[in-house]
Amino acid sequence: MSRRRMTAIGLALLCLLQLLCLWRAPAVFYPAAVSVALARGQSVTLGRAELAAPQAAARHLRLRRDAGGNWWVRNISAGRQVTLVHGDVARRMGSAPLHAGQWFQIGASRFVVGTADDRGVAFTGAGHRWNYDGALLRRDGSALPACPGTGIAKRILALWNRAAPHALSLAAPLAFGGNLHCGNRLGVPALAGGSAVLARIDGRLLLSNAGGSESQTPLLLAAGSEGADLAQREERLQGVTTMVAGRTRLSLSLAGDKLVLRPRGQVALFTEQQVRLPAQVSWEWQRRGMWSVPAGAAWWLVCALCMLLAAVHARAWLRGSWPHRRGASAMLPLAASGTALIAVFGVGALLLQKSGASVGAGISLLLSWAALWSFLTVDRKPALATCAAVLLLAAGLLSQLELGLGAMEASWLRHFQKTVALLAIGLGMGAWLRLRLAGAATQPSQTSLEWILAALAAAAIGALALQVMFGNETGVFDLQPVEFAKLALAALTAHCIAIGLGWHQALPHPASALVRWLRLAAPALLFVALLAVALLQVDDYSPLLLLLVWGAAMALAWSLAARHLPVAGALAVAAAAGIAVIVWMRMSAGDPMDQDGLYGDRFAVWLDPARHPHTGQQMLLAARAIADGAWWGAGNWLGIGALGDSAGAALAIPAVQDDFAPAFFIHRHGLIGALALWMLQALFVAGLLQTAGRAYQASLAARDFRQAWLWRFRCFVLCGGAAFVAGHLLLSWGTNLAIFPIMGQPMSFLSAGGSHLLFFICPLLAFHAVSAQSIEENSSCRSTSNTRSWGKSTTYSMPKASGRRPGWRCSRAARFCATCWSALRASFAGARRRAAFRM
């Protein structure tokens, strides 16, 4: 049985399991609208149960209607915020901007505001003059030294804010409390650090009480003689369009004497339309639709893109260009249009989800099937890595669908829907690109590819700079630029190695080998340095370990290609030493990491999580879920009997949809299912390395140094991609199985990591598919190219006409024909000259 047929059978089985999971999911209901009816002068307390907000407090906010009919709200929760949105401006309750002439008091210390605007505030108190611009605190005009125990990332940030102009400064909050004046901390006697915070949020400086409405340290703010507690202040709902309580967005509207709240986002689900509510509160029930297609402005964009696609195909048909080229298959235009439409509908589904109106799970499932089957069927002989990737993606979608349908909260299903939308965009564009480059007559030149790599690196560096300036460790603008930077780093380094290895066959170079390698490696080293600086902002060491794994793998690939076996041996010894250290730490008794700090705490939890039950909760819950799954998973049928059922206690694992997705997979499908998943992952990495090896062999057989460079470039890009994927798999399995300390890295194909899927996995799959296709075309061209027999006659067999130019794939045949034609023209010219001379 062929590889393609076996993959199709496996994909069909996984699609049937996804359909079975959707069919077995019970009917659930949620409140489409929460109506609050209050007479004038009445009030009501709302919380988790009344708002259907799972992340809200039991008593979160109090609504009141005054004698004039105006609605007021007050946050009464301890440590949980309420955000009010006026148009496009969002502001947390319990926070307020400062104005000149005001004073605020924290504990026993009072501060008087001199000048204040969005660029900075100047105030006096505690015997000094203070200036704060949203990034740096100055006492009497001078910046303060760093606080004891401050990490290197915060020290670099403080140095940058001292030297950079205000427009380029990076926001850093000012904390009140503690016993020291240091860094961005203003000490207040007898108060814990961070009791109040002054921070730059959305371009405005806001003062807020970090302890919440029930904090024992009131924050008084006023312009007169008496101040009011900022956290206990009521705010009027006039002009408020949206309110956020416990990560649940509530759209506000007035209907007569009723205030109507429409929950969106994290909304609780119920199997029955029965719930106990106060007399002033009523719900409007709605059933979750699996096949719903909501209306929205995104459909106008989808229609515009479809019209543009139709216009492009009409123009190509009139001109006879791709995909309507003469002699091409009749299915090629349909395949090109279908793959582009999959990407277009993926864009529409993503935009609908961003607007808060996602398509139903059934529609998303159909879109995922279209993306997977199109990526598999556009290639007549799919490579090993392509087949393994399609099955891994289908298994990951099944796990995310189980997680979404098994949670009694609406937001869990959005992870599956977002993954499907991004997968449709990535695989649709990848399949279209593979069709477009099939049998291409020309290949990109080295100069054009270098410009593309420069643009790729510049975009990645710019995205990392945006994350440092405006984002945090979770990303910026709901994206993770680090994933795009991995792709750029792999491509840039592959180009440097491909050029460097070409010197072994070139003429002697005037510069030394070390100088030449440094010149080539400078862009890659600069990019690695910038990536490391950006990762210093992340309070985690897993990205640095991932870079270490990638660097070691690339060094090994270079040493094998350049035949430097001592370097490969040294890398193998270093890897064995690292494994030995990990085993020694796991087997050693006691707690060798007693020093303070985040990393020491993580190692202590990893070595003995029972002694740290609160810090090690994530690891303990994951271990319990894995133990419950045992060998055969939930229901003892590899999880088939539990499809569509409740996910149970596994939902309590923090980041179970992302970093701890393998723990849920083992809990549902058992260790037998995990072994099958491991085998597919190993086949995918092996398939990437197999294609990389074939590309390197093609570079050795190439007769043109440009073609040899291009084959080497493809080889090392695939090696770098395989190294990153292997690093992700290693760290993710090691974290979930307690082999390593907890490190936040998503598992490729299984976790709901949107940026990792769109910016790294899908481009890697497309690049691999195009490279494997070029290898097959190059091999077939060699087998059908001119064959020479050194006897009485010479026979040449040209490939069959297919409506396309032979191109560079048949360069030897083209050169032979050109040589014969030149010789023939020279002989005719010589005959004419001899005839003219006789005359």
C-alpha cells in the first residue's frame, strides 16, 4: 500500500472521530441576555452566578439606580477588577488620572500633585520632589538606583529609559510601598510593596489601588480637604458601552427600566435551562449552535477577496498564463481556486472570531477538513514529513475539539475555532504555493533570495522591538513575534552555511577562512543577539534552551556536511553530559537548589513537588491527569467512548490548552495513544531530515554553483526547522512528564498556539513540500534527460512535451542542444566562406 493511501486512511479515521465527538456532544445553553430591573432607589449585587461569568467573584459588583433613574456601579470584589469601556477608551474601576492641585494619600503618607498630564506627573511628599513619566521615577531630579534582587532584564530596561527620549521609552509602573526608595518604587512606611500603582495605560497615567476594593490600605484621592477611597467609588454607567467582569465582556443597553447585559467571551454553559436568580435578574436562554453562521462585516471582505480572485483567474484565462496555461491539466485551475478560497474563508472565520461572533464548531470542522485534504491531495507523491504532519494536525484538532466540547464554558471552544482559521490560512496558501511552483521554469536567484531574507529578518526584528516596547511575555497585539523570528533565524543561518560550504569547491580566497566565516555569520549572530535580548523580557528560560537545542543541531548538521567529525563527536559528548546531569539531579536526594529566585524555585518544585503543593500545582494536576488516563485512556477504549463527554478535572490544569496539552491528550487517549503520537512526531522530524539529506545530495550532483547553493540552502533550512520542532517536542514532553522543570513551550501540532502554527509550522510545511517537489522533478528530469552511449551512434531522449518550457531542470539537455545548434551554424557559415573564396 502506498504512503499516500495509508495517510488518507488514517486521516479519514481521524475525521470520523472528530465527527463522532461533535455528534455525541450534549446540547448546552447559555444566557444570551441578562436583564436587571431596578426601581428607583434600589440596588442589587451581581457575581459569578448572576452574570454567568466563571472567572468573576461570587460577589463582584453592585448595581444601583438613584432617585433620578441613573444607573451606578461599584466594584465590591477583593482583588478582581471591573473595566468600563466608553467608546474606544477602556479604564479600570478604582483607577483615575491625576490633575494639578489634587492630593492622594497612601497609608500615612500624603502627596500633593503639582503638574500632571499624559506625558508625566510631578508631585511632592515624603520630604522630596518626585517626577514620573510613565517609565522612570526621579527623586529631586535624579533617577534612583536599582532595587536589591532586580533581574538583569529590568536593569537593562531602566538604563534604556534613562537614555531614551520619552517617545521611545518603555512603560514601567511606579509602585508605592516598602521601606526603600529604589528603582520605580516609592517607599511608604508600614505598607507592603505595590499597595498602590501609578502606571501608563493606553497613553494615560492612571493611579490605582493594587489591593482591590477590600484592601486594608485605602487610597484616598481628592482636591479638597477630605478624600474618598478610590477603590470604593461608584461610577455612573452613562456612556458606558461595555463592562468587563472576570474576563467576561458584557455589552450594556437600556430597555426602559431595565439594564440589559449581553455576555460574550467566557460565558458559563448549562445542560438545563434552570438556574436560581434574584428577583430583579432574569435571563434570556439560547442554545449553542454547532452549524451557525453569524453575520458580520467580515463577510464583505470575504466577498471582495472572492471577486478579486475571480478577476485574477479571468485575466489569466484571457492571457493563457498560469493556471490556464496551454497543455496544463483541466483540474489545475480548480485546485488553484479551491486552495485560495480555503485561505480566504480562513481569513473570514478569523475576523468573525475577533469580532466576537464565531462560526459554529461544525462549520469550523468542515473548513479544517478542506484544508487538510487539499494539502494532502495536491501532491501526487507526498513526502514522509507531509503525511506525518497532516495526521498530527488532525490529531491536534481532535484533542482541541474534545477540550472545547468537554468544558462548560464557551471560551474553550474558541481555541479550536482559532486553530482551524489559522490552519486554513496557512495550509491554503501553502497548497496554492506548491501548485504555483510545480514545474517552474526559473528558480530564485541568489541576489533576490538575499533581499527576501533581509526583509524577513527586518520584519522579525521590528516585531520583536514592538513586543519589547508595547507587549509582554505573552506577545504583542495578540501575536507572538518570537515564532516568526525562529523562521527568520533558521532561513538566515541556512543561507550563511550554504554560502560557506561552497568555498570548499571554489578557488582560493584572499581572506582567511575565519574572517570569511565571521563575515557570513555576522547577520545570524546579530539576529541571535537581538532575539536573546528580546527573550530577556520573558521571565522564562525555555526559549534560551530552545535556541541551545537549535544551535547544537545546526552545528551538528554543518559538521557532518563539512566532514568535521571531531566537532560532531564533541557535540555528542556534550549532549550525553547534559542527559547525565539531568539524571543525576533527578536521582539525587535532597534539594540542591536552595537559593532564592524564580529558577531556584522551579528546580525545587521539580525535584520535590510534594513539598511545594501550591507552587507545584500545575505539575501535580498534570501528573494526576496522566495517572487517570493510564494505558487506555478515559473509558478504556483509547478515549473513543469518552468523545464529546465532559473533560473533568483535567480542565483545572493551568494552560491545559497550550503548554499542558499533552497531559490532557494522555488523560483522554492513554499512553497507547501517546505512543502513537510519539511515533508520528518522530516520523515528521525524520521526514524533514530525509528531505534535507536528499537536497544535500542534489547539491553534490549539481553542475552549477548557483544550483548547488540553492540545494544547500534548502537542506539547512529544513535542518533548522527540524531542530526547532524537535526542541519544542522535547521541552513539552519533558515538562508534562516531569523530566524537566516547568517550561512554557507549546507542543507543535497539538497545542492551541496560534502564532506557532501560522508563523512557523505552516511556512515550514510549505517550504518542505516545495523542496520535496523540486527534488522529485530534478530526479525525474535526470532519469529522462539525455543519455549518451559511446558507440557507433549517440541517442538522446527528451522528456515528453507538457506545455511548459524545459527550464533549468533539463539544463544539460538544453546546453547540448545549444552546442549542436552553434556547431551547425558554424559549419554552414564556414561552407559559405569557402564557396565565396572559390568564386
